Amino acid sequence: MKTAVLATGRAGILAFDPSYHGVTLGALAATSRTAFREPFRRHLHHHLHRLPYGCDPGAIERLAATTDLAAILAEPVVGREGVIPPPDGWLAALADTCRHHGALLVADEIFTGLGRTGRLFAVDHDGVRPDILCCGKALGGGLPVAATVGRREVMAAWDRGGEALHTATHLANPPACAAALAVLDLLAENDLPGRARRLGQTVGRRLHGWPERSPRVRAVRGRGLLWGIELDRPETAKGLAESLLQRGVLALAGGADGTVLQIVPPLTITEAQLTAGLDLLDAALAAL
């Protein structure tokens, strides 16, 4: 967000509901969860606009035409807030709007990047090249490291001479950077994005008929090794997560309304482990 404001000289940011972009004071303004934002509302970014995720691109175009948008900030697939893929062509429409109005497209790939959805980055499914891309989590293979990458002319906005306008205590931590380079090599050498895509087809086939089989399952959606099972109530999702934990499987019950159980196995999971986990998930659902 700071890069977009610096590079464009504008203040406006468009984010979507639902979304999760983190809880630090700057990113918190863009995160949609009211419970996270409300205690700090007076101190948040006051030029932030909101529209529904996957909304009519015409609404985004009209907003961009009437505000000083520096950037459109979007998750290529909504992650923590419900595992929601975008409508076909929606990300491309965001990119077109940004180009037309001189704003920057920022892709938050902290959750979805580095092979999780079956491509190196989730934007690759739509052939979209954002101006700025954020990645992290898997980047360090367990060590804390994240990166903001972007077009050279955009990132050049930071090159102003004198003291750095932005820095951090652990910036460019050598062991974490070495881990990140090793992770990138392993992703390529083992084609982990392609593996996630193939295993994701297995998950999809197993979960496909669940809404018809169980009245408690409203929908199943996902891509690669990122899946969400939308249940009838938050209590059902929480109970399913607890039942899975008793069976030795970790899963997060979340989403904007607490009804979505997230299936996010490691990209290195074996086929036998994946099958066993899905069997346990089937048993836990049947036992509710």
C-alpha cells in the first residue's frame, strides 16, 4: 500500500469484502473482518473504499473514474475468509481498470502463492500480471520471510536518496533469505505447483458430491491444494474441526461467518497421506 501511494502520488485504495490482508495498522484497514478493525478504526487509512469480492466490474470502473485510486488490492482467491475463487475474467477486468485509470493492481498472494493453487501464483490461472505482488508464508519453508515484488518502474519510487523511507529490524535476514532461495529451487525442481494441481483433482473428485450427500454441507470450492467446505452453521464447522483433531488431522474452521472448514495440506503431502486424511474427513462429517 505504501509503494502504491508513493508511486502514484494518490491516496485511494480499493479493497473487497470479504478479504484478509493482515492485522498491522496499515493492512488492517483493508482486512474486512470488523472485529479486527473496530478497536483501531479511528487510526486506519481513511481513503479506503470497499466493494463486494467478485462484484460487477462496472462498479469498480465507476469507482476508479470518480476517486483518486492509487491501487486495487485483491486476493486472487479469497483465503482465510472463505476460500472463494473469483468469477471467470474478474481479475483481468481489475487489471484493465487499473491500466485505464493509472492505478496499480496489487495481488496479495501471501496465502495463495508459491504453488498452493496449482500454479506458481494464483494470478497465473487468469493470465494476469499485477503491478505489485506480495508473497510470504511458504516462501521461507518455515522461517519468517516475506517479499513485496513489483515492476521496476513502480519500485523505483522508493529510490529518493538519503535515509530509506521504509525499513525493518529483520530486513533481508541472511538465514531466512537462504531458506527462501532453497524453497524456490525445490518448487521448480519438484514441480510442486504441478503436483498441487494433480492432487487437487483428487480432492475435488472426493469432495464433489458432498453438498448432495449431507444437508450440513452447503458448498465445496477450491483450487489446487486450497479447498473450503462451507457448512450450515459456525458450530458445525467448529465441531468438524474438533472431530478431525481427535482423529489426528489439523483443519481450520473460519471464513467471514465462521462456516468454512479449510483444507490446506502441505504441497509435499504423499498421496497415501492425502487419501487417509480425506477418509478421516469423511468419517468425521458422517459422525456429526
